[in-house]
Amino acid sequence: MGKGVYISKGLAIATVVVTVSAICGIVLMVVMYQLQIEKERPIRPPTFAPTTPFPTGPPPSLRLPDSLVPESYNIFLQPYLYVELPNATDQTPFFKGNSTVRLKCMKNTRSIFLHALQLNVTKVVMTHSVTGKNIGVEKATLHENESNFFEIQLKDVLIGNESYYDLFTEFEGQLLDDLAGLYMSQYSKNTSDEKEKRFLVASQMQPTDARKVFPCFDEPAMKAVFNVTIIHRSDTKAQSNSKIDSEIIVDIDGEQWVATKFVPTPRMSTYLLAFTVNGFESEDTDYGHMKIKIFARPEAVKAGHADYASIITPKILKFYEDRFNLSYPLFKLDQIALPDFGAGAMENWGLIMYRETALLYEEHVSSTSNKEWVATVIAHELAHQWFGNLVTMKWWNNLWLNEGFATYMSYLGVDHVEPDWNIRDLIVLKEIQPAMEVDSLNSSHPLSSTEAEVQTPSDISNLFDGISYSKGAAVLRMLSDYIGESNFFAGLKRYLQIYKYRNAEYADLWKCMEEASIYNDIQSIMKGWTEQVGYPVITINTTSGEVSQERFVLNQTGGYGLVWQVPIKYMSTDLKVLDELFKEKGPVRKPNFIPKPGQWLLVNINCTGYYRVNYNEDNWNKLIDQLETNHDYIPLINRGQLIDDAFNLARAKYINVTLPLKTTKYLINETEYIPWESALNNLQFFILMFDRSEIYGPMQKYLRKQVSPLYNYFQNYTENATIPEKLTDQYNQINAISVACSNDVPECTEMATKLFQEWRNGTNRIPPNLKSTIYCSAIASGDEDDWDFAWKQYEAATIATEKDKLRYALSCTKKIWLLNRYLEYTLDPTKIRKMDVVSTINHIARNVAGQALAWDFIRAHWTQISQDYGGGLMSVGSLIDEVTERFSSEFELQQLKQFQRDYDEDGMGPATRALEQAIERTEANIQWVKENKQTVLNWFLQESQVH
């Protein structure tokens, strides 16, 4: 344990500000006390003597002891912030407050442990709730280590007979722009003459930053009722989780403030608390007994950017209420679009916070993918109101119970409001394939780790990854398909009803599923999928019928001995779908996996199972022949699955590298999005491995040949600026143009350049769906003037979706000095917002001209980057992941290991696992390139020829 101090170092610099505010603070506390309590006459309680000695010092683990349980909090917060700066007035970025938490004492104790971080706690008072007796405080210590413990040693013993005590704390903190805890955000308001600065206060508590706002028991199982009052300047609005109860004008040091009191919340976890003070406006929709409100910058609301969210939110909410057979339990639902927000969105109960790109949509400016993203994120956050908010995991090791459910349910919610999109099919591309990629590394982790493995804030932050979200969704989809959707939802209804306002573990979910259905083996089946790392590859010999399974790992380091119970769906040329549960490790003989002579076998129909399939060479060849002769015989999703499995099996050395390349040959006749997207995602690995080598030329020639028919298929739409009807056709049109332009198809680059130059001359005819691709292509082939024009358009854009397209396109230039300048811009928050820094650097690293620059940049600025973006949900893990994904040489591997050594003493924090995975991936890449480079070169040389 680190040395304890009473005032944290991080706030020492605030001393001057705090001193200046001391006089108004005294007045504030008087007002707070008047609003908070009426004191009762104290009664002397009986005294008790402990019979055993009490432990002193921090508990042996980083978890809070179970001697005290919070029942309720009374919280007063006063952010000293001007939303609009008066003339010659400096901003005062700090806040004050107090909290009274009512505690139930379960065991005798003289020690109180709760959490506090970066707070200056100025007063601590402990009293008996009934008698009012003051219990003296001997010492209070803020531990400056990963525990974040705030330790209070008392002079007397708290009696563990479920008696109640009140802990009062007074505190001060800084309003930083770090997007964590209670933070300050700045944006510009467009006036007739110029842009004026505006400010707001927002919060992000998940996973462990409520402790930065007030001393609290900051663990998800420590649920309590929260009574919140926010004291704010009179020209602002305050919002929290629950409805406003009252607003009172108070005078503090000659200045008028508003004390906004909110009604008590339901029992909930600290990470779901939300506070904001702003000057926003809302678009309101009636919904039963309440209003659904969408808050945003006034000009965004006035321009109709909140319209789409207002239309779909009540529909998705009603869909969930019907499917879960449980009404939304609060009396209001606010959603707010913030100019600065670290995560995509946050499900705070009753006050959901979003990035602007995840909530606001402008017709004719935003793209269809922007619209899909808004719908998906809203559906995800609304699902959390039940999965996470109403029923919460006991500890972060089961985070997937929150995120996996919200991810899976979001596809059902979007499918309900946009049925023409067929969004449920796209889960294979968006969740299952990406999850399998990261889950095929030795450094992956199970869905449910043990509690002992997840202790520190960094441990917790590391779990917000593709495993918890995407694998969680994939496994739930597999279970739903296996037991049937009606049984699945019957189990969910039981789970939600039993554990509402409580905490649960995954075993509780499986038990409810069994009790609500005829299936009594769910716990035994799902145990392997939740407790074991990775997933299986099912190997089938269609000649002998032998079937076996083993863990699929890209870089095999030995036997793993893991066995899963695998729900298998399969079909042959007759297209009849059969199923069975495969439990053995094998090999075992299964005669039903021997197709009739001349026929093929296809396993994992519609990719409902979370596993890969490998066949004997003869069956692979028959499947590839079927693709090339009449691909419609193979279901659409399986056409994508065959490509994805083949490429990954080749990377793991199960099959020759030429086999997956053969699966792409039929694409010359394919117009559907799922197979093309699967192929392009996997060919991206080849591009990353070889775009700096002699292979890249023949590879580009092959891609030009394959994509030309697809480009021509959509050419009328492109030339006439019209939009294909199907969502997936719209996406495949983007693929056609992106592949054609990036591989130098002349008609494509000429078209992109022409449209961009027309825009520079004052006429923007570029359809919203094609903006990212055309902007990127034009800037890649353009000059400094083109880049500067795009930068000015980025600065002038008033909707975040357009800013994002331009921010991406600016990374496409091939000019090294422009890319270096762009990297330097990420250090200036007036140019690139903090929430966009990580993705901007990743965009630059994706550019072959920028990858080495980005790697040098993050090494040179790692200390600053890890401090600014290493906390909460602003994980820098994706930065390490994407900047190093091209690494495939021994020199680059040694650079990675040196980087790890350089920061080993202080640790990599949330980037630890990402760095381990980058090293493992680089080692696998080195070996793969060494073994396959010549074969790949020969194949592309042969297939790129025009026959």
C-alpha cells in the first residue's frame, strides 16, 4: 500500500482557488445545511465494549470490507462554472459539495473504508442515525494508490447489529477536461458575427470515477438510493438521474444561485450516477406518464438534429417493455448529446449521455451509416436500463452480463424500428467476426474471470473490450438459437423479475433460463463458453466422418485441453438443415457428417455458433466450386463465414494460404455486402503485411480485376448521385468505390477528384454515404491546398458526423509532413477534441505513409497520452492495438518489447493487455510472413493476369 495522505497531491495546485472561494464556501455550507437537515436533540446511547481486537490498516484486498452497507446518500454539489463567461471574468473550474451517507453496520468495526480520488476532503463527521450521538474521528487518510481507499479510523466502535450511522463529508475538487468524473467541456456557439465560447459540466462515472466526485462506496453491488441537490448559476439548467423535485433561488455572497433538488433515485450503483449543468435545449416527446427529452446545443435542436432520436426512442423503449414484460421504472428519460464525451454513450439511469455523433442526425448531411449508428447506440443504451441498471452484475468480472446483453438486444431493438435494414444479419460482421479475431489470441480472457483477477481500476477498464461486448452478444445469440427465442425471453423475464434492483452473477441467469424452459442442461452447456478462454475450431473429415474440437489460437503454443459443448447446425447439397450438440473432444466418428458422393457439407448455418469450422481438402474444394458455379446455393451469411474461417484457419496454419485466397475468386460475380465485407476485412491483413513489399503491386492488380464488376454494378447510382434501396447495397457501393479508388481504378480516382474539386469551387454534389470515401481518395491524391481546404471545412462544420468524416479523410494524405503536422494537432484540444485524439492517431496509423510516424509519436508522447487518455473508458488500449497492427518484422517486435520495458516500472495501466496482445500478434505475423510470403506473391502474380 502506498503512503496515505490527507490531501491529494493532484489538488495541491487548487489551493489558491480554494482560498479565494473560502468566504463564499462558508456561506454555501450554511445554505446546504438549511436545505439538508433539521437536527434532533441527541440522546446518550448505551456503550458497548468489543470482545475481540479490531483490525487496523487497509483490508487485505482492494475490495471494500462488508462491515458497512450504504443505504442512501444525500449529495449536494456546487460547480463553480460559468456557462457563458461574463466580461473580464475568469472561469473557475472547481466544485464543492457535501455528502451524507446512511450506513447499515453489519459487523462491529472502528474502521470505515470507502473510495475517494483527487478530492480534498475538508470535513468528516460520524453520527448515530437514531440518537444523533457524534462518534469521534481519530484519523482520516486518502490512500494514493490503486485502492483509492478513503480510510476513517474512529474513536469508538460501530455496533454490527444492523444499526444505522450517518457519515458526513465535505469536499472540494477540480473541474478538469479529462472526460472522467465531474468534468468541464467547452464548445462554440455560432453567432451572427463570430463563434462564442460556451461551457458545461458533465459526468462520466463508469467504471470507477464516482469516487472523483464525492466519497462513496464505489462498487456495483453497493447499491443505494441517491438524493441529489445541485447548486448552479441562475442562467443554467441542472440535470441528474431523477425528476426535479424543487428549484429554490439562494443568495451566496451577493450572487444568485439555483438549488435544484431531485427526487430520490431507485436503488442503484454509483457508476450510474449522472450530473450535468448546461445551457442546452430539448426536443420533447410524450410517452405514457412521462416525457422523453433529447437535449443538445440549442442550434442543433433548432436545426432538427434530434428529430430522428425523438422518433425511434419511444418505439425502442416500448419494444423492450413488451419483450421484458417490465415497464421502464423511472418517471423521466433524458438523453443528452455532449460535445465532449469519452465513451460512445453511457447508460446513466434516467439521464443517458452520448457523443453528438451517437445521438444527432441531419438528413441529407449525415450518412446512412451515421443513422444506423445513432439507432444502434440508442438501442444499446436503452437495453441497459434493464440489463445493468435494473439488474446489475455483482462485480466487474461479469461485465458481459451488462454489455453483452445490451449489444445483443440492440440488434433486436433496431430491427424493430428499421425492419428493412435486416440489421440482425449484420451482427456476424460487426460483432462475431471481430470478437473471434481478438479471442484467438493467447492473451485473450474468458467472459467471466474470477473476482480475484479483477481488482484495480486498470483491471476493470481492461474488461471494456470486444470480449465483454461482442463475444457476450455472440454467446447469447447462440444460446437463443439453441433453446429458441421464446424460451430465451421467458428466461430473461424471470431473471429480470427476480433480480430487479439487485445484483446477479451469470449462474443466476442460466438457472432462470432452465426454470423457464424445458432445457435442464443450460448451465452445463454455457459453463465452458463463459469460464473458458477462447472458442473451438471444429474439424470435420467428410470422408471418414471423424469430428474433433480444440481451442482455436492463431499462434499455437501447446495443447490446451479445453472442451466445449457446441450446438452444431449443418446442411448438405440438399439444403436440409439438421442440428446436434457436440460434446466430445474427439476425434469421434459421426456418420451423419458424411455427405452423399459428390455432395458437400456445410456446418454452422447462418453462423449462429461461436466457433470456426475446418474441413478436409476435398470438402473445401467442393464448397469453393459451389461458390464459383452458383453461389446462391450457399446461404448469404455462410458465404461470408466460409471466407472468414478460411483466412483465419490459414493464419493459424490449419490449411494452405492459397485456399482462402481461392474463396475470393468468386467475388467477381458477387454483389452482396456480407461476403464482400468479410473478404475485405481479411484481405486487409494481407495489405497490412505486404503493402510495404513487392507483393503489393500484384495484389492491387488482382483487386482491381475483382472489384471492377462491382464498381460497374453501382455506377449508375454513383454517377446520378442516387441511393440504392437496400441498406447493405448502400454499404457495398461504398466498398466498391473504396476498393476501386484505393487500388487506382482510373474511373474511380477521376470521379473522386472531380467531385472534390467541384466542392472546392462551391458545389458539393457528394452524396452523404460516399463522403468519407471520396474525401479520402481526393486528399490521398491531392496536394497541400486540398488538405488545407478540408481542414477549413472541418473547422467550420456544425454537425459532428461531418466533422468525423473530414477528420478521417485528413489522415489519407500521402505527404509525410502533413501527417506529422496532423499528429501535432492532436496535442492541441482547440484543434482536435480530446475525445477524438485516439481515433485520429489510429486513422493516421492505418495509412501506410503514417504508420511509422504514429508509432514514433505515441512513444515520444506516451507519458502525456497515458495520463490524458488512460483512465475510465478513454482506454488507450485501442491506440496500441491499431498503431502496431502492421508490425511483422523482428525489428518492430524488439521496439515493442523495448517499449514494454521502458514503462514496466510504472506499468502500462489500461494498455497492459493491449500491449501483450500486440507482442503476441507481431510474433505470429513474423512467422506467418516468413512462411507464406513467396506463396502469396506467386498466387497474386498468377491470378492478376487477365485471362
